[in-house]
Amino acid sequence: MPRHSGQSDEAKIAANLRRAIELTELGLRLRRSALQQNGPQDDARVQVMREIRHAKEQAWRKNHS
């Protein structure tokens, strides 16, 4: 069956690249937070979750602008 290329393939590639960038940003934020951890374990988890949420919001805004 012939494969149809075009905008749908380009859209999928762009979406995958955005997800990869978002995951990279989240991983870097998680790493930074872990390295900066100075308080109890629970505080670090809360901070990581906040940073992840913030990174996701920023990525969503970039994708929808």
C-alpha cells in the first residue's frame, strides 16, 4: 500500500519534535531541582512537580501561539 506523504507526515514529525523538546526540558528541570535539593525529600518532590507543571504550561503556550 503506498504511503501518502505531505502535511500529515510533517505535522506528526513536528508534534514528535515538540514532545521531544518538552521531555528534554522537563528532564533538565528535574535534574536541576535534584541537584539543588537542600530540604527534606517531600519538599524536593513538590518543587519538581511545580517545575514540571510550569515547563508543560510553557510548552503548551509555545505550541498554541
